[in-house]
Amino acid sequence: MRHRDNYEFLTTAPIARVIGTLSVPTIITMLTSSLYSIADTFFVSQINTQATAAVGIVFAVLAILQAVGFFFGHGSGNFISRHLGAKDNRGAQIMATTGFLLSLVAGVVIAAVCLPFVAFLSELLGSTPTIQPYTETYLSIILIGSPLQIGSLVLNNQLRFQGNAAFAMYGIVAGTIVNVALDPLFIFVFDWGIAGAAWATVLGWAISSAILLILSMRLTKIGISWRCFRPNKLLLTNIVSGGTPSLSRQGLGSIATILLNVAAASYGDAAIAAMSIVGRISFVINSVIIGLGQGFQPLCGFSFGAKLFDRVTRAFWITVRLSTLFLVFCTVVGFIFSEEIIAWFRDDADVIEIGTLALRIQLCSLPICAFIMHSNMLMQTINMPLRANLIAAARRGLFFIPLILVLPRFYGLLGVQMCQAVSDVLSLLLAIPIMYTVFKDIRKLKT
């Protein structure tokens, strides 16, 4: 798709059509991305409960890597979409190159700093003595591949913000197919165990990065060009303002996962494994909502850059309604089949009992998450970083972290299981008045 066609499509085509067209590949991309962790969890669960728990523990580190990738990807991508909306192709290309190369540097630094301290990090993340060896093995390999994971996320988001969601989908889908195909081969045929799952994931990241880079350089008008690297103050400021909400959302999510694992560890390996499985299920469901939001963001950025403010508002509410309907459906189905869903991952009586109740409680608050997530995406795209950061921090940080420290003291394991649902309700109560001020500010821009 050419840039001129993208501009006309994103700023003039019917909103529902635009969101549908862009959301389908982004939803496929998000669901496919979630299969990385689902595949590892499923195949590793065939080893033992400790290996299953280890993958869940390292998920916190994966969330940090995603946070860094989204920081550079959303920070540069939001800038790109606004400048393409204003028909500034050159500025968009400079940002694309700068954001991508800086993200690779960040990935190398993370690997270099963390690898010498894998044992300490494994314990800090919540490993029990029986889980620790599995965590160290899995974590070490994941850290080696961290620049590939971060770089692929940046390229994916940059392509998406240009309106090239299908290109973004191709790279992620190809990498996931490689990962899922190699998991059983490495784990069982080569007998590499949990190390095989980690190497399958890293090789999947490598394939995704290579394909996305080729697509970006050959099939877009603002592809990566090494001559366009300009790490100046303007670009860095925009990366920070556009990417910080993603960094705080994902980063705090990682901290929340660590604290959740630590809290669950008090109730045994089965509790850690159960909460890990519930987290993966929620991640898959939310992937669809994030995909819908990511289909909305290019339209939002182009339209805001073109000063089509009514179009931005209408698109937001259409996206929220679609997402909420989907989440209601998932809540009903998930509540009915929650025990079977948990058992599919791990046929362990204790894991099933703990996980079933935790999943049902979490599903109760699921439908309200659409408004919270899309509010954050709207503010992030139209460059309202302070309010975007506040909403981004609420669900998995501002409320969840204090709750996971307090609720288990009063309610035991039930406090661990109910923590996310309570945090969701409090986040909604915070988001409503903030969004009132956002719509008020948008109305002022029209006058």
C-alpha cells in the first residue's frame, strides 16, 4: 500500500471500515505474538510443574523486553503517523531509523547487564529452590535474544503506524510459526528440555526481525535508511513522550508479575503455575483488544495530524464498543469452561483448582478493560503523555502493586486471585474523569 493511498484511506474512508481493515492484521499479529508464550507454556508443561512455573516467572522479563520495544516502537510510531498525516515523509523516515537503531542498542545493553546476574535475577523474580534451575536456563537464553525481540517489536509498530498493518503481520506470523514448529523438536526430539523452548523462541524472534526489516526497507516510502540516523533532542523528546506510557504500562506489568509470583510462592509451586496460566489466558484475550486499539491508532494519528478532531472522537467510541462486546463474550465462555481451559495447560488437581477460581474472578472485571486500554492509546497517540502515563500506570501498577502487597495479608490465596479484578475496577474509576478532560481539550482544538 502506497503512502498516498494510506493518507486518503485513513483520513476519509468510513471509520468502521478503516478500523476493521487495520484491526484484522493487528489482531492476528497480537494473537500470534501471544502464541510465543502460550506455545512455550503448553509444551514446557509436558515436562513438569516446576518448568511450567519457570516460564511464568520469566514472563516478567519478557514483559520488560516488550516494554522497551513498545517504548521505542510507539514513541517513534506515534510521531511517524502524525507527520505522515501532515505529509512530512522525510521527518517520518528520520524518526523510523533513529527509533529502530536506538532500540537495538538498548537490547544489547540489557543483555550485557543482566546475563552475569541470572541466578540473582531468577531468585528475585520469585523462583523457589525447585524452580530455580529451570528459570536460570530459560532466562539466560531469552536474554541473549533480547535485541532481536526489541527490534522486531519496533519495526512491527512502525509499519503499523504507517497504515501497513499487513506488512507488520507477516513478520510476526512467520516468526511464531518457526517458534511453534521448533518447540516440540527442540524440547522432546533433541531432548533439550526447557532450553529448547527458549531457543525456539529466540529463533522465532530472529526470523521476525529479518522479515520486518526487509519489508520496511523495500516496500515502504519511509523505510529504514542508515543515513537517516539523527538522535537529536527533538526526536528523543518525542520518543520519550510517545513511548513512556507503553514503558510504564509494560514495565509496571512486569513488576506486578514479579510481585504476583512472590505472593503466589507462599502457597507452593502449584499456585505459581496456576497464576502463570491465568496470566497467559488473559494475555491472549487482551491481545485482541490491543489489536483493535492498534487498528485505531493509525487512524487517530493521521486524523489528528490532519486536524480531523471529530473523526478521532468517533473512532474512539466505535473501538470501545467493539472491544467491550468481545470481552463480554469471552467472559461468558471463559466462565463456563474455565476448569477445562486450565486443565488443558496442566492436568494437576491443585493447579486446576487454584487456576479455575482465579480465572473466573479475573473474567468478572474483563469487560471494563476496553475503555481503560483504549483511553490510554488515544492519549498516547495524540501526545498527551502525562494523562496517558497515569492511565497506563493504573491497572498493573498504581493499584495492582499496593493491592498484591496488602490483599494476601487479609485474604490469603484468595487475595492473590482477586487482585487484578479489584485493580481493574479502581482503574476504571480513575479513567472516567481523566477522559472527560481529554474530550474537553479536543473540543477546544476545534474552535
